[in-house]
Amino acid sequence: MIRHIVFFKNEDAKKVEELQKMLLELEDKIDFILDLEVGIDFVRSPRSFDLALTVTLPSKEHLQLYANHPEHMPIVEWVKSNGFESKAVDYEL
């Protein structure tokens, strides 16, 4: 199994909440997602990111399918067009 974690940062709290909603909807739209969690940071320290996404997928091949999935791509474009900073890590369980 693969764990895909992405951290997002944006100063606009409404955009962060909108992103949370869009990401949570992916679990029902992409059938091979095994688990999906999205959380908004409450500490708000200078080193904190604003939102974390954790997705569990069956394999590395599914990670590639997820990255290019037609339900995922509009979110990627929205994140880019709304000035989010993001960092990711992917590892095998």
C-alpha cells in the first residue's frame, strides 16, 4: 500500500475550507482510494501548513492513476490558480 500526504498553505481561510470540501469529495469519486483524511491546522504557527491531505492507495500504480485522475486534475488546477503552496511525501506501508 502507498500513503500519499500533501500539505497546503494559503492565507485565505475560506479557500482552505473550500479545498477541504473538494478533497473530501474525492473519496466517493475515485473507487480505488482505500482511505482519505483531510484536516485543517488549528495551531497556526509560522511553521504550520494550513491543511493536510492523507490518502491511502493500493499500489504505486494507483498513485499514478490518482495523480492523473479526471476527478483529481481540476483540484490540482484550482490549487495552482488560487496561490496555494504545497509539499508532498509518498511512501510504502
